[in-house]
Amino acid sequence: MKTVQISLNSIDKVKSFVNAITQYEYDFDLISGRYVIDAKSIMGIFSLDLSKPIDLAIHAENCLDEILETLKPYLV
């Protein structure tokens, strides 16, 4: 598992982020304070405070480099 910080400060960014990670079979969790949300859930993401960076936990053993490359536009 790897944790990175991402910024999802617009509706378009949230949509493209969810589209980008749904191509992977791995689990992704967004962690904001005490809340842990499935990162593939658009409704869940909108329940978080998106005005500041959020921690993304990537539950993947393989192709971590490929996933991080896909996530580059969102990384803080």
C-alpha cells in the first residue's frame, strides 16, 4: 500500500480522477480526517471537504509506477 496526497478542487477534476482509477482493479481509499471513502465513488468524494488536499491510499502491489503516472495531474 502507498499513500499520496491529491487535490480534487473542481467537479471536472473529480470526474476525471474517478474515470482514471476505475480502470484499475485495485482498491483506492480517500482519507480525510476520520473519514475513509471509496475513491471510486463520486458521491462519496463529494461528501468530503475538497478545499484542501486529501490522502489517497493505493492498495496495489504491482504497477504502482503506472498508477502514479496516471495520478500525476492530481498529486500535490
